[in-house]
Amino acid sequence: MTGRTDAFQVDLRGLVDLLSRHLYSSPRVYLRELLQNGVDAITARRALDPAAPAQVLLRPLDDGGLEVHDTGVGLTADEARDLLATIGRSSKRDTGPLPGVVGGELEDGFGGGRAEFLGQFGIGLLSAFMVADEIDLVSRSARDPQAAPVRWRGYADGRYELTELDPTDPTVPPVPDGPGSVVRLRPSRDAEHWLEPDTVAALAADFGGLLPVDVSVEVRLDGGGTARRRLSGDELPWRATHADDAERARALAAYCERTLGFTPLAHIDLDLPVAGLTGVAFVLPAAVAPTTVAHHRVSLKRMLLGTGVESLLPEWAFFVRCVVDASALRPTASREGLFEDDVLFATREALGEQVRAWTLDTLAEPSPLARSFLSTHHLAVRALAVQDDAMLDLAARVLPFETTVGTRTLTDLAEPAEGEAPARVLWTTSVEEYRRVAAVAAAQGLPVLNAGYVYDADLLARVARRRPQWRLAPVAPGDLEAVLGEVEPLRELEVTDALAALGDDLADQDCDVQLRVFSPSEVPAMLLTDRDGEHARQARDAAAPVGDATDVWGSVLAGLTGPARARRLVLNDANPTVRALLAAADAPVRAAGARSLYVTALLASGRPLAGAEAGLLDDALRTLLERALPDARTTEPGAATGHETEDDAR
């Protein structure tokens, strides 16, 4: 059996289309790749000569093209042939002497890319084909100063040309005076805007603004001639020296406004030497939803990775936006996000701990910043308290809650003044339940806390377990009934039949009826929900036969649950309307009144009515109107009344 081994054939146009459509979010990354290659070439040259210049110059051309000059290590003809003619070959994997660092690279994460270089994954010059059909590179080597400069021209159809140049030949393109490279691009059709001078300057400032080399753009002056405008800085903004903390805070706030677009409430310094990470977290000036995905501005070795990087902080830290630079984190293949590995996991936890420590320190003592932060980002404090004991203890002391005795903290409620007995503190698990009982509980002096908002019920459950002496518990119907006044025995005998009839009228709503006396007297009724009763009702629903078949498990459940009803309508005997209802002799009127009070109690909780409940109220009101207006006749829509005009009759 015979055969042969052939090399893969690469369709360069198809590969570029794949990269532009599925790997990179935008062709704008072409400039990042060119800057990156230039900086890596400078890094390679400085390994040979630490005093070598470190400059990358962007020069817009009159014909709409772009030149990128760097003072890097350059290439010889052999290096260009070896590195630029093979897609995926990278000098940065080499472990021997450093050759030129200009060519394309397609690191797969399993190689030994050098840590001192920015590029560990990308595709180098290949990305330029997203905006140009031709790449023209001229390079002079620092490793072999006697070697002739080389010119490599690559085309989007997969061809390339490699020639050695004679610098004295006037027909050849400009050659660098010293070691380094010049990349020339001319835009492909419909990509002209990516090479416009203003776009190039903006992209270079965004991607390379923190680079430790001189990144400049050549600009044309109004009176003729050119000048260089530097786009990169010498120092990280959060590492800059200032006269005092107040001046530094103002400088960082201004930096946040320029880069992130908002004026921060405060800033948090971030420092994680093990990951080579430094930076700052800016506290948002306005509240955001806990489900908001936080996007951070991340640079790797001072080259911008992305402005929308996720998963840098724990989910509970949604109230800050970070600007950081790191050296040990790994980028994804597109170099627009971070690779999920153990290093990123450890970094996320460590940064979360720094944000947590700042939050605890800020809230530990009263201050204008603490009050402003708490009023704006109380949800973040609640989110952290649900999983962190130290924050839970602090939250119990500083977080305000809506209660029937006013806005209070848990400490205010559970730790009474000296000499007073600790009160039992109840909480409702929904806003609707709180609204149903708030007025009555407040009138009886019963402290009930509204825990119907996000995180609150879980937070209170954790506090109850952590501090059992505080006597925190979810509210139950029996808790409220215990503070309601009992009806006099003779009065109870007087209305026994009426109450039984009202109970029958509301049986289809799975609701019992009770009579009590409570304040305020303006409240005619209060609807209580029994959680166990709700579970029983759901079990009975499951036990109900479907068609001719009966669910065996439903029958078992029905035998276990018994006849308990999920809801209880507590009528207030101190209310005139209730007393009139109980005295009504007309059974239909009494039933309609009971249903009206039931629906009214539902509405008082702020809960929208379901279709069946709205129909119940409509039927009750119609009954009451018919009894109140005995001469009125109910007519069907469209029925004749005897008063229509001739036109109506026709």
C-alpha cells in the first residue's frame, strides 16, 4: 500500500473572511495588531540593545493609505521568508536568540509564547487584510546590520513577493534609516474609513494610550508641513504622582469621565502583584440592576484588550467598573476577552476581596460617602450580605428596611433600649403580603418588615440563623390573629349563621371567613394567606380528576392534606360596613358584599386582579346595583329598549 503526504492548502480570502465575521468583533483590531507587532519588535531589539529607541509612528498617506513605522529588531530575508510566508508561524514561540518580531502568529495556547511579548495568540499582519488587499513591508535587521533591507509584499489572494533592496536605488520604496520596519497599507473597497487620519489617531489612542513606548501620529499643519502628536503616556494614570489624595481623586475622576463616560462616586485602588495587575475600580454614581452585566476596561501589558470585558469581578460587585492592566492573565483567541482559567478565577476572587474590604471600611463609620453609597447601592450591599458573614453583620446595623413602625435597621428593631424586652420581629416574603397586613399591624404596634424585595428574604433568613436571640421569623396568620381583638361571646353567637353563610359564599375562592375587632376601624377586612394552606390547595388541584382518569398520586396527596383553606378573610367588626353586611337579611346581597370585600382586600395589596377575580367583582357589583335600583332592568347589549329612533330600528 503506497501513499504520499501533502501540505494543507490555505484559502487566504476565506480565512480572512472567517476572522472578520467570527473571531473579531470589528476590523478596527487591525491597528491593534500593527501596534502590537511594532511594540514586540521593539521589545526584541531592546533585548539586544537596551538603549535602542522605542518609537512607533503612524503616518497617513495622501492617497488614503497608512504607514506604520517602528524602531524594532527588523527582519533579514531568511527570517522574512521563514516567518511571513507561513500562516501561524511566530517568532515568539522560539526559545533561542530573538529574531524579528513582525510576522503573523496564530498561537493556540499550547506553545511556549514568550511572556515579555504582548502577542501570545493573534494573527499579526494577517488581520490587516480585513482593511487592505495588499500589505507592503520594508524591514532592516538589527541582528545583522550588514544584511540588505528586505521587502515583503503580501496579497489577499494568497500570493507574496520577497526581494532584497538596494537602498541607493531610487525606484525602491523608502527604507528605514536604522533597524526597524515600515508597513504600508492602502484601503480595500468600502474600508477607506478605517484608514482615515482621524480614525487611525482615535484607534491608536484607544489601543495604545497606556503603552510604555512612544506611539505618535503624524499630522499635517494648516500652514504646511507636519508635526508629531504623541498618543501614549509614560505612566499609568493610577500610578501617577500627585500633591495629595484630593488632587489624585480629582485626576482619577477626570480620567474616569474621559474613558468610561461617568463621574464616579468614589474609586477603589486595585493591586494584585501575583497577576501583575494594577488598576482602579470606579463606583457608579447611579444604581443599576443586579442582573446588569458589568463591562470593564482591561489592558494586557499596557495594550488595550477591550472595553467590554466581563467576569473580571464577582457578580455581586455590579456597582463598580474597572480599568486595569495585567500581565499574567490570558486573552481569548480574539484578544477581546479573558480566557477562563484558574488564574482568572483566583484574580476574580482576590479583586472581589479588595472591593469587599473597601465597602466594609466605607460603611463601618457614618460619613457623607457612606450615606451616599448606601442610598445608591444598597442592593449591592444586600447581594454581598447574602453570602458574606462580615457584610451580613454590617448590613444588619446599617441597611434601612421598610417596616410598620417606620424605616428601621434590623439592629434598631431587634435590640431594644435598655430595660425593654426584645420584640418579636416578623417579615413578609412579598410586597403584596406586606401591603395586606401593614395598616392593621401598624395600628396594633406589631413590627412587621417588608422583605418582598430582591435579596431581603434570603438576607433575613441568614440573620435569623446567625442571631436566633433576635427572634426574627416570617409572618404567619396566627401572628396577626394573636394581636387582633376577640369578638364578644354574645356578638359571636349573634352572627354565627351569617359568618357561616359568608364562608360558603367564598368557598369557591378557597377562603375562610373570621370576625375580629381591630384598628383602624376604616379597614373593613384583611386577607391573610396561609403558606401551608397554599401548598394544600396546590396539592388538591393536583388531586383533581382529569377527564375520566384520576391521578393515583393526587389521591394520596388529597388524603394527606385535608380540607384546609389557603386564604382567610378577617372581617373587622369595628367597621360599619361589615356590621351592616352581617345584619343583611337578603342572602344574594350578603354574598355580593362578601365577594366585594374579598376583592377589595386583594386590591389593597397592590396585586393585579386575575380574570376570574375581576369577574367576581363585576357580578357582585351588578347584584348590589340591581337590589339598590329595583326599577332598573338589565338589558343585553344591542337589545331594543322601546326608545330607539326610526333609524336605529331600521
